[in-house]
Amino acid sequence: MMQASEVRKKFSQVEQSIHQAAQACQKSQSASSEIKASVENLDKQSNETKAKLQKSEDEASIRQYVDELDVLVDKCKNACDKDGKIDQETKNAVNKASKELSDLKLQLH
């Protein structure tokens, strides 16, 4: 298991990618309101997860927080994959956030 401080450091990179995905989605002309709301919720939840990680040293809790966020990022990614009209920048940003979070999740398990 990674040290909690290392998890927090890696999570800050994930959080930045999620925030970039939210920015790309908000400025997108082609993203549906459902996708925009989903990615906005993901961004909000990543901020809450960061706050939880700052307070936690417990491995099981840390894994749970990351797993919960991974479910949301998967929903966003799936919604983008199903939407044939979404612009590539938004889709790429969401995919990047998903990959980074999945990589962190794999390191935790």
C-alpha cells in the first residue's frame, strides 16, 4: 500500500485532470446537459474526496474514497463514449481523468 502522503500527492494530479475535464466540458458546445452535469458533479466530488484524503491515514478509507470517485468517473466516461456528438477535447479530458484515477486505484489495491 502506498503511504497516505503519496496517495494525496498522486490524487492532486488526478484532481487537476478532473478539473480540466470539467472546464473543457463547460466550454463545450457539443456536450449534452447530462454530460455537463455529470462532469460537474465529478469535479465537486473530487474536491470532497481531496478533503477526506487530507484527514485520513486509514488504508481502507482511502481505498473507499478513491473507489467511490472511480464509479463517478466511469459514468462520465461511458456517457462521453455513448455521445456521438461530443467534441474530442472534452472526450479526451474525461478519458485522461478516468485513466489517471484508474491507475491510482490499481496502485491502492
